[in-house]
Amino acid sequence: MLTFFAGLVVGFLILFSFFYRERRRNSDLEDKARLIQQEKLIVVDFMHHMVEALGEGLNKDELYQRIVHASIISTGALSACVFEKTSKNTMKGVAVEGLFPPHRPLPAGSRVKLATRAKFIEQILRSEEFPMGEGVVGSVAESRKAELIEDGEKDARIVEHDDPALKVKTAICAPILFRDDLIGVLTVCNSSDGLPFTQTDFSLVQSIAEQAGMAIHNNEFLNLQVAKKQIDVDLILARNIQLMLVPQELPQIEGIDMDARYVSAQEVGGDLYDIIPLGSTKFGVAVADVSGKGIPASIIMAICRTNLRHYAHLIESPAEVLKRVNKAMAGEMRQDMYITVLYAIIDVENNRIQFARAGHERAIICHMDKERRTPITESLPSEGMPVGLVDEEIFDEVIEEREIPFEKEDVFVAYTDGLTETSNADGKEFSSSRLSDVIKVLRKRDAVDLNEGVFESLERFTGSRLFSDDLTLVTVKRV
């Protein structure tokens, strides 16, 4: 009987032990589940704050500061800092909250009052720059693996500051990554309860760093989109400015047939052409090319056109007009900008063309050789430097004015270098000589058809309708 009761007691103890272990195990699982759920809630809350931050349109520095603040709230740390990877492949503090221990020893005699100490430490952190691999932060940046330091006093990589408030007792460092790219390192230091950070804290900081990487990437993407939209607006504005410079209709002059074409390689080009009426039988033709693109180029071109039109109505000499334009533009041009200009005055009554070049492409004249009775083309030379490139004295000394006859069936063609310098798949340029040949062949067409034929020849030559530079072509035919 005794043996029976003894066996019963042993069996009861074994059964009690089993149920106790199961209950303990279930309790541990419940605790773990509760911690995991708590961690999820913290991460979700952090993500919510990051989404709000993106919606507020924060810049990168403000977003870093938001990440630091959220990290302290989530983990109960006394201080936190984000170290960003620089373009030089070094690490630098960019956002800090709390009295975060500097990565390197403080300068001698740097003890300051408590009221200003936090600001001083922050300045030190923002000014420090150290290589990958140095200290705990550098090690995490190099390895891209998070680290939990339970006892900072035993880690030789951590600087031991004299100030007790700057001693690292416990810390967590986690890399901020987007895919395989390192953005920076998030570090939280010293828990508010004085105990070492736990594995739960470690997991939480890793999750926060992971979400921070996504938020920073999205913020940069959104900023790029905003910048792109601004660029698009700028391009539309510049395009509108440029279209205002181009004549909407060409003047009708008896005895003259003319056509002008302008093709921009991008939204905003650097070419300009203008037809300036100077009376019933006289008009000016200007073709220009600015050494730049975008709004600055379009504004400079608008100023140039205004000056050109102004002086064209006051002065009958093309060279003198360009001299005045160059002088007027001297204070408007940046050092890296200049404008090449061809300006010609076509006088129908006196059957002549006067022209001058400010560094522009030579115009082409096609006329009949009276002795041989065959058509010939000539490039019209004249010396000149681009507007805004040299001093006024040099510009005025170099520029040269020429005059040629302009008789029935003669063809005058002005253009920009985008036309003649366009290359085919073999790298050969269309060239002014090939343009001259096309003009000679098509000379009997009217101006519209002649220009159309030039562009068709250019497309056959390149095998494409897309061009890498702006193209301008102005054809004036005497009829």
C-alpha cells in the first residue's frame, strides 16, 4: 500500500511539473508575443510618423531629426544620433538629440556650463568626420550589421570621456540602408532605466533603421520629383519666352520669297532667327546661336533680340548694329556665355545684301555664273568675334562688313551650326559643302519647298528625325 501511495505521489509531482512547465512556457510565449506585438505597434507608429514627415515636405536634415526623436521615444534611450555617409565615404553626424557622447575625445579645456553643454556637444558631433571602420559607428557602417553593446565600458572601440554624463553604458548601432546602399548609421545610447539594452530593444532599433532607410529614400525621390516639376515649369517658361522671340508670321515683301525653320533638340534651344522690316523694300535678317540652354540662355537671347531690333531701326550698317549690340550686352553676359550672330540687310530696290558676322556660320548665296550659265554657290566670308566673348575694342576692330549683289533667282541661306554639324552613324557631319550642294540642286523650288528639301536630305543623311542640336534655317529667294 505504501508503495502504491509513493507511486501516486511521484506521478502527481511529475504531472504537476509538466503542467507547471507548460504554463511557464505558455507564459513566456505570451510575454514574447506581447513584446513582439508591442514592437510591431512601435514600428507601425514610427512608420506613421515618417509618412507624416514625407507629407509635410521636410528636407533631409529635418527628416533625420524626426528619425532621431522617434528613436528616443520608441526605445527610452537618453540620446540618439544619425551619422550619414558622405560623398568622401566617411561618416558625419547630421542629427542628434540628448547629450550624445562624441565619437572622438573632446578638445582639451572644453568643459562648458551645463546650460550650453548639449549645444556644444551637438556642434562637436556635426563637425566630426571619421572614416569607415573607426569606432563602433564606423564598424557598423563598414560591416552593415547592427551591433548591441550591453556594457560600453568593456568595448575598446568606445571613447571614454572624463565627463560622467558622456560615458557610454549601453548602446545600439544599426545601419540605415536602402537595398544595398548605405545611407548612414542610427545609434541610440544609454537607456533611461540605467539597465543594458535588451534583445527586444536591439530588434526594435534595427526595425526603425530599416524603415528610416525607406523613408529617406522616398523623401529624396519626392524631392527629386518636386525639383523635376520645377524644372518642367522652368522649361515651359523658357520655351514660351523663346517662342515669343521667333516671328509668328514672315513679312510679305514684293519680289521676295522666304521661309524660316527652327527645330529645337530639347524643350528649350539656344537658336534665334528674326526678320526685321526696315521699309517697303528693305528688311533685316538675323540668325543667332547662344552658348547655353534653358532660362538663362532664353533671357540672354531675348535681351539680344531687343537690342538688335532697336539698333537695326537706327543704323543702316550691319557691322555698326552688331557693335552696338555687343556694347549693350557687355553687362548682361556671364563669362561662360556668348552669342554668335549673322545680321544681313536685304535691299530689294538696289538689288544688294549687306552683312556682317559676329562669329557665326557663313551664309550661303546661290546665283548664276553669267559666263558659264551654270548655278554656283558661295560661302560668304567676313571676319568677326561672338557677342560677349571679347572686349569692345577687339570686337569693333575685328568685325567686317561685306556687300554682295542679290538679283533675280538668287538664293540667300542663313543657318546655325546645328544643321551642318549634325552627324550620321559613321560620325560624318552633314557639312556646309553638302548643304551648298543641296541648295544648288533645289534652287528652282520656292523657299518653303527648298527648306523642306534640305531637311529631307538631312534626315536621309542621318537616318533619323531626331537631332542632337538645335537647327535653324532661313532661306530668302529673289523672285
